[in-house]
Amino acid sequence: MASNEHKNLNNDNLHVPLNFSTASNSTVLTKNSLGSLEWASQGTVNTNIITLRGFTIPSNSNYYYPVSMNNNKDLYLATDYGSATISAANVISVANMLRSSIFLADKNYTISQVDGWVSGIGAGANEDVTFALVKGNNVTADTTDSFTVLQAVNTLTVLDEFTATTYNHNSRLGVVDNTSFTINSLSKGDFLLPMIKSPSGANDTYFNLTITLNAA
């Protein structure tokens, strides 16, 4: 048996995989759907899918975010943010962020897509409801008791706002397919919080969405 067979070589004499020298950094070797070897981004291999399924029954046109975790219903966006615009003029308490956020980042992520379906019945035949994804970032264990925009610690940051049409009928579907984000990054320890508003303030909206996160 030849001594230079691959299985007999010591580690120093083993070659790296095919196309290693031309592959981008932070990629991994995978076998794709065609059965071929492919160097793919780590993020496309390490993916986290969040299901965002819930409803809101608003009483005004302000943004609403989920109620506390002790609510016994599906995700119910019933906590009034106090404004239809997310700004430093309004705060979200630390208690509400902890109890109402839907995801806590265990590592760094980029958000690549939000897609799914909505239905609703309200004041108008075709009303566009607006979703917002916000993050609580720069999270600090200290005496700061709220999250707000532009604050140095416990910062409230808008990742993106996007709309979906409801057709004033619970048996008709509006589509959500958002792949472009103003800010698409989550860092380890960040909270992810969804919000929703309707122009009439009277559109009962139900939604079933998925949020795709890729490890950065």
C-alpha cells in the first residue's frame, strides 16, 4: 500500500478544499440543491425563522405593540405607543420591552425578509396598515428605565416600516413581501419588537408573517 495515500498523510500535508483560495471570507463549503459543492455565506447556512402571528383591534391611528407576556391570547398588539410616529417624544418602558418583544438576539444577525399575509376589517374598503419593526439596542444593565429613540443606552431604533393592504374583509388576503430595510442588523442582546398602525384607527387586522434572520 502506498505511503502517500491521502488517508496516510499527516495534517501538514493535507490540501484545503477545492476553490478555497478564491472563496470569500466568512463562507462555508456546502452541497447545494444541484448536488454540487458551493462556498456559501455563513448567514445563508445559519438562518433563524421567526413566526409573527397575531392581531390588533385599535382605537386610534397610533402605533400599537404587543401586550405583556402574561396575556393568554395569540400575539395581541394592544399597547398604545402614544403616537403614529416613532420618535424621541415617546418611550417604551424597560418592563414593556422585556415582556412584549418577540425575539432576543443570541448572536449578531441581519434581517433579510419579512413575508406573509394579512386580513382586516375596518372603516375603509382598501386600507393600508403599516407595520414597523423596531429594536431595543445598546441594552444596558443599569437604572435606565425606558427605551427611546436617540438615547445613548437602551436605544429604540426603527429597522423599517412597510405597508400591507387589507380589503375590509376577513376572508381576503393582503400580502407582505419586504426585502429592503433601512437598518437590517441585530446585535447580540438586542430586543426585536413589532408595531402596527392603521390610518383610520379602526381596522381590526390579523396577520401571519415570517421574519428571516441570517447570522452575520
